[in-house]
Amino acid sequence: MSQTVPEKTTDDEKPAEGGEEEKREKADTAPEQRPPAWAARRDLIEHSPRNLAGNLVQGSQYGLTGGGVVHGNISFHMGGDHETLALSGEIPSDSLARMSVAFVEGAPFAEALARLRDERVLVLSGGDSTGRRAAALMLLHRLGAGPIRSIDSTTSPAAVRDLLSVPAGYLLANMAVSRTRPLRETHLLAMREQLIRRNGHLVITVAESATRLDLAHLSWEPPPIEEILAAHVQARRGTSGWAQVRKLAAVSGFLNQDHNPAEAADFARQLVAVLTGDATEEDLSAYGAESAQTQVESWFTDDTKHLRDKAFLLSLGVFDRAPYVLAAELADSLFLLLHAVEDPNRHQGVPVFGSSRAARLGLARARGYQETEVTAWGPVDQYMAAFKDDALPTRLLDTAWMLYPSARPALVAWLRELATDGRPLVRTRASAAAAVLTKSDLSSGLAHLVEPWAQGRSYATRLAAANTLTLAHLLKAPAIPEILHDWCVGEDENLRWTAIRAYGLLGPVLRDKALKALIAATREYCRTRDRATEPVEGELNDELLELVEAVQLLLLSARGPVLAELSRLADDDPSVRGPLLSAFLLACEQEDEEAASHPLVLEWYAGALGESGSQADQLTALWRLALNDRRHTDQALAIMADWVRHAEQAPAAEPVLARLVMDLARKPSEIRRLGHLLRTMPGGDGGPPPPVAGRLLTAVPRQTLGEENR
């Protein structure tokens, strides 16, 4: 056979690559694996944020604040770099004296004071909002270094020496150092020389990530927040006042969460207001929510924070309690998308070796911890990251979506990328984040995320839409049942698919509506198809398979009421009998992965035998219908053989299976069919029937067997 050889082309003649739309279309039509609905449901449960819905109905959440403590007309903020000391020159001594009354020294204070006294210059490093600036002021104040002067934070390291001109204590808070303008040991030596000459002392505060390994510094850690809170209340109302407010539930709630010194001081002012009658206990709850929102907004609006850090905050909001590397890796792609919105004319790369892990977690008020993650290949150790305040992930996403709409294009593009990622955790978290955004703004969430996903030809995106609607309903987003109903009865096949899957997932919380909608959809499907061309088992088309799997999910999750309706319909309504029996047998195939692969329906049947009611009879009735339906007989016998082989490995299942076989072996045709199966089925290794098959054969009435043999 001759082949046509394409002519060579020059680079100029080569066709241009397709645009983004063409690439998406090719990706949309590429073959993709479609996991069973039960496996997809398991991924949704395993990888969704742990308390996605629960966090929204808990009591008042005390969170973060950007405030400080006001002494007179001077505001001393004890937070991080974004809270700059708005003074230049000498700091009033009376303000320092008032601050000293409520200051708690903490563990490193004594060592820091001794080093400052001996070495004249001290570099105090610490994370954002650890109170390192307040500690520096108190070190100089308690050393008795004379008047304390503030040096501008943007002063270069080489220029500091010339500013140390008089006998005084000097504070250079949040010194602006970087890789291109580092603080070196030679700078400190020059400063020390000048301080000795002028009889002065200097404290420099820097971020933990800004210190060099070869630079002498002391890491500042704040004292326990309860001690700070108590000190500020006692400074105004004495020990009796603190004892009175310490009993309040709001105080316990505040202390159970992560807070910094500035927030403790701010909350102390609210407690003093309660003691003086200027506020009520109910006001404390409102203060908690307002302060948390204030902190989140300050993260986004703080110009001293890099856009990459803000992208990490949002990424961690999506990947809270997930591997840190995921949040960091995917934050970089979000950063590039945000940068393209903020500065579209300038190309932006990503620093390969940027902020340290500890610095990023510190900025986010998050903690890192080791945890064993269970994977399909066994347990794997992972370094996880989680916000210390469980309410922060949802608050971060909601704030970015609702208060900063310029970020929406980047967030939408990012979540669309995540929804087609190869990792189940990433895909599920994309749906969870989309659910939060949809709850915040239903029309925008639907238009930007859910509907484009649902209308796509890709299984992954339609599943993302179904998962999003499921989680949005659990978050109490409005109108989700109405949307599912409209899609389920509509003409768009992809929207119908999405609604059917969501109904299956929402079975436990939307049981009656889901069951009614799925039965109606099944009846409509069967009505519009010619029964003569109805596919045989194993060749179900996509829409029928999705209906069958949705009913399977509903049956296994909602159990009793769904079983009763399926049993009735399968017996009374031949038009839907086939799909309903397919769903039942699919449920019978499903195993419990956490319980040594026990068949879920067999366990259900075992439990039903010991209870009053008709569930055992209904399960038996469905089994009998499946065995006697020519379209399902072979599948039903294959599942029964699997159950027999399971009983060989799990002896407790044998008497349960014997009871089922006995109840199914009533008519001569049923006895012949089950007897033939038990005598001829292969064992687990493909050899002769397992011994348990012979024992189960005795469950068939002997007299009837004798008549059959004759």
C-alpha cells in the first residue's frame, strides 16, 4: 500500500498551534477513565474538607483582628510587619510606662535583656504578629536605656550607624532587609562600635525568614495568650475583674483558638467594656466574627504582603488539612493567574526557592503536622497543613469572591484547572471550593463554574458539577433541589446526567425528592426507548448507566425506605423493572473496603434477619426477581457465586447465605438453578467448587432435590 509523504515545511510555513478553545475541545473529547459511581462517591467523602458544613452552624467563632492597644493618643500595635509603629523620633515615656503595666515578658525575655545589656545591639526575629516590636520596646525600657528613639524601617543597614548619634535606646522595627539588601555581621559590628562610643542600645526586629544563618539573632516567641489577656484586664480592673470575666464562655472560646498578642489586647478592651457595663456578653460574639473578617480583609489589602503570599492563603483555604506540598504547588499557578489580572503586560515567573515552609505557615496562622495518609497503595506519611482556626478556609474564599470581584477571573480559571487534575483530592477540593463560592453568590457560582462544568462533554467536569451541587446543598445554599429538578427533567443530556448523579449522592439528606426524581427519569427513559432495542446487561449506554448507578447510591446510602419502594416498583411496574434490578445487582456487587471486602448488601441482609420488619423479605424478593429475569439471571448468578466464595473466607457469612439460598429455593426452576450453581461454580483459584458450596447445597430442601434428580 502506498503512503503519502507530507512535504517538508519551513518553520514559517508550519501551521500555528490551535488556540485555547481548540485545546480544550481536544481535551474534552479525549478518552478518559470513568470510575464507578460508588468509587467516585468514596473520593468525595474522603477528600472533602472535614467540617465543610459543620463549621457554618457552630457557635460564635472568635478569630483574628488587625487591631492594637491604644494608650492615650498613641497606638502601639503588637502585630506583624503590616502594623508599623507610626512614630519617628522619640517615643513618649508616659506611653511606654502605660504599656509596661500590661506587658508579659515571656520565656526569651530574660536572655534577650542580658544580651542587649552586654552586646549593645540585638537582632530580634520572629513571625508576623508575635509581638516582637512590643518586646523590643520593653527591652529598651526595662534596661533603662534613657529616651527611646524610633528609626525608620526603610533605613539601609549601612546607614543605621550614622543615626546612633546620642545616648539613647534605639528601635529599628521591621527592618527592610532582603537578599539584595541583607543585614550582615559587619553592619552589626559597626553599629556596636558606635553604640559603645555614644552609650546607646539598639534593638532591630526582623521577620524570621529575613535572618541569615551566620547572623547572631534571638528568636522571639510570645507568652501564652491567656497570660497576655489576663495582664491587660488586670491592668484596668484588677485581679477580681479578670476572675469575673474568665468564667465567660466567650473567653474560653477565644482562648481555644489561635490568637496573637495584639488580638488578645484588643479582646481585653472588650472584656473591660463588659465589666464597666459599656458592652454585653452578646457583643463579644459579634466582636469575634467581626475581628475574624477584619483580619482576612487585612491579609488581602496589605500592600506589604506579596501577591504570591495571598495566593498561598487562598490555596491553603482550598487545601486545608491536606498535604502542604499541594497547597504550595497549586498556589503558584493561582499566583500567575492573579498576576495576569493585576499586571497583564508584564511576564511574571515564580521564585523557585522563595519563602520557607515555616514562614508561609506562620503568615497563614496555620500549623504543620505529620499524618499518615491512606492511599490505594497503602499508608503514606505526609506533612499536612491546617489553619488553626477552622472557620478561616471558608471565610477566605468567601471574602475573596464577594469583596474582591477582580480576583474572580483568576479564581474561576484556577478551579477549572483543578477540576480536571489527575489527583482525586485536588478534583474534590475544587468542587468543595466551588460549593462555598456558589453558596456565597448562587447566580455567579452557577454561571462561572457549575453550569460550564455540567454542560461539558468531559466526565470529570460533569462529576465536578455534581459534587459541587451536592456540597453546596450540604452548606445550605439556596435553590439546589429546584435546580436539580429542572435539570433532571430538561432536554440537555449533560445537565440531566449531572442532576442524576447529584441526586444519587444526596440520598441521605434529600431522599424522597431524589427517589421520586430518579424513578421519574427512569420511567421517562424507558418510555422513550423501544424495548425491543433495549441494551442487554453489560452494554448499558451512558444515560441508563448513570440512572442505574444513581439508584444504587441512593439504595446503599438511604437503605430501608428506598428498598421498600424499589421492591414494590420492581414487582408492580414492568416498565422500570430492568433498570431497578440492574441498580440492585450493582449494589450487591459493592463491597465494604473498610471491612475486609464484605459485600454491603449481604451484611445488610444479615442485620435485617435479626430485626423485626420486612427488609430481609424485600431483599429476598429483589433477588428472586433478578434470578428470574432473563436479562439479569447471569449477572445475579455470578454475584451469588462471589458471595459463596466470600463465605469460604468469612465463616460468619455462611449461615446468612444459607438462609438466603433456602428462601430463594422455592420453585422447581429456582432449585434447579441454584443447585446447578452450587455444584458447578469454580472456586477462588478457578478449581472445583469450594467446600462451602457443598454445605450450602444442603440448604435446598432434600425432598425437592430428590424429585429433581429422579
